[in-house]
Amino acid sequence: MGRLFGTDGVRGLANRDLTAELALDLSVAAAHVLATTGAFEGHRPRAVVGRDPRASGEFLEAAVVAGLASAGVDVTVLGVLPTPGVAHLTGRDDVDLGVMLSASHNPMPDNGIKFFAKGGHKLDDALEDQIEQRMGEDWDRPVAGAVGRVLDDSGRATETYVEHLVGTIDVPLKGLRIVVDCANGAASEVGPAALRRAGADVVVINASPDGLNINEKCGSTHPEQLQAAVVAAEADLGVAFDGDADRCLAVDHEGRLVDGDQIMGILAVAMAEAGTLAERTLVATVMSNLGLRLAMAEHGITVHETGVGDRYVLEAMRARGFSLGGEQSGHLILAEHATTGDGVLTALHLAARVAASGTKLAELAGLVRRLPQVLVNVPGVDKARTSSDEGIQAAVALAEQSLGETGRVLLRPSGTEPLVRVMVEAGTLADAEEVASNLAAVVRERLAL
């Protein structure tokens, strides 16, 4: 059996892979591990629990709360709240543990459990491994007054989080019409409320969660509705969140998509001008478009590259004290205001840049000229030999030489399947397709099983 925890908590098909029993056992084990590390020493332990609107989140929330309370942890139930809201309140309220129930942008049948340590940061791998190892162990259960108590505080949580978000910008959004696609998810209340309080004229779509419609043909993974709505409403821009609102993509006034790379570029330049971009450095993954790197170089901004995954972006930011990082998917981390990616926070700061500059989003986004990008998956190969095969490395070197400074090649072995991903960027789509096809053929021949 593989590791229970993935790169973003525990996820799976709700009530099949992720059951109430598993959620309860995980919560008990988490309480035990934190207790043995000294996190609860000298005080009665406290936790906060939030969720997105998925139907399965209701019984999973009950299981997590029961597990924590049975282990002697006092629990505050936050109700439906974005993932970054749970992280923020974990840090703000100085509690010992935060728990979020969500499968983010995944379809409704899935769900997940994510833990936040004191301060609002994700648990590190070592703690997650300890939790997994201690599941199902025998233990002495607290009794009488030693059991945890449960408090419902969903109303205060929403208001506190909105107040925090709006307080991070100092430019009123008055005069901007913004369409917000809430993905029928966790930001259905928070997203529109924050933008309205900041002064924007807000048009809302997909903000009627019924437990079954989260991410369904809407939100950041399906921006088509937002693109049409922005044009129809004659709005200045639109923003789309995913199910748990840790991502944000945007749309300009003509309905064109503005992706995470472009948003990062816009905010990096704004922060550099304000003197708040630490070491004039932006953290991005290897999958960010070469166009972002070229644009940042023109503005004297360094791009620090990490592996794919927001946790690797965050690790680099924390280790080096960087203030901005993110992914092409729209998962941006503004370290001064958040401990994790925050879609509503990103939307506010993007809109504030539009308002402060008096420049349309389309023009701002134009600073990042996205180069054509082609991705080819090569299945049924020995991915372990990708970096060591001399024939492949020679082919990559030749391709890079032919592309020069206006192209890029990346070969990535899949983390879960026997396949290699061949990504090529070039000045034209035809060039990218040709190079990607040639490299895929080399990989297929050299790494055949």
C-alpha cells in the first residue's frame, strides 16, 4: 500500500476511499502525534475544522470533530469556509490544529482532509508519516471533563476572514465592475462579500452550492461561463475560484483568460515597484511558461524555480524569505498576508492593481507573452531511466540548441503512472509541436518496457 498522504493531504472517493471511519482515525492519530511532539503541553488543546460545501463534507466533518473531541481536543466548527480561511484562523486564533475537508478542484464525489499546524502552515511530511503510523493504535481515552468540547462558530469565522482579506489592500475598488465565479464552492459567500466591501460592483455567478454542484462546469477549471458573463455584463474583469478557493484565474474585459503566470507577473511587477517583492524574486514551478521568465527578466525580477506543486513553492518561500510565488493554475501565495494559496486574496490584489494603475487588465496581462506550449504524454515506458539515458539527454540538448533562448524543453516522469511527460515551448506552435513529437518518439524508443 502506498503512502496515505499525498502532496495535499488525504484525498479519495468519499465514502469509498475516504470513509467516516478513516476520517475519525486520522483525527485521533493527529491529536496523539501532536501531543507527543509537545504541541499541547501546558494547555488544553484546541482545533478548528472547516469544509467546502460537498455533501460528503457533512458526515466527514462530524467524524473529524468526533475524533478530535474523543482525544481531548476542544473543537471550533467553522462551517463552510475556503481552505486559506481555515489556515488564517488557525494562525490568528493561535489554535493547535486546523483541519480542512475539501478535494479542491476535484469533482464532487471526491473529498479530502488537510491538516494545518500551529501558525496555519501545512504539516510537514514527517508529521504526516507519524500520523499514518499511529492510526488504529490502542490508547487510553479521556473521560469526564477531559473529553473535548465542541463549539459552532461559523458566522464569526466568515466575518473575521472577510475583514482580514479586505484589510490587505489600501486601494478602493470603487468604479470596477467585477464578475465572480464562485464554482458553487467554499467562497460562494466570502468571495463576493470581500470584493463588495472593498468597493467593487460585483456580479455573481455559480454561488448557489447545493452539496452536489461544486466545480460542475464552472469555476477556475471551466472558465467559459465567466468569459461569457464578463462580456455580457460589460465588466472590467472577472475572477474564478475553484472549490476550496485556494486558486484564482481571471478574465479581461474582452473575455480572454488571464492565467496564473500572467497574474503572478502583474503582481510581481506591482510589488517590485512598491518595494515589497523580497529580493526582487518570484517563485514559480518548472511548468510556468517561459514567457513569464522572459517578462520578469525585462523588469529585473529573478524567477526562482521549484518542482511542480504548491507545497514546493511554499517551502522555497519560507526557506528563503520570498514574498510571492505560485503556479500557472492560479494558486498564488502572498506570504505577507497568507500561509497558503488564497484565491480571494489574489482577486483583491489583482483588482487593486487594476484600480491603482488605471490600466485595463488586458494591458497589464500583456507584459507576459505566453509562448506556445505543447505537452505530450508517453505511456508504457521505464520512467526511472529518463534522466540517465544518454540518447534522450543528447536529443534534449539538440532540441534546446535549436530552440535557443525563445524555447524550452522539460521531461517529467509521472509520479503515479509509468509515463513520461514531454513539454516543449517555442516561438510558434508548429515548432513546439514538431520538437515535442520528435522527443516523444525518442523517449518511446529508448525507454520502451
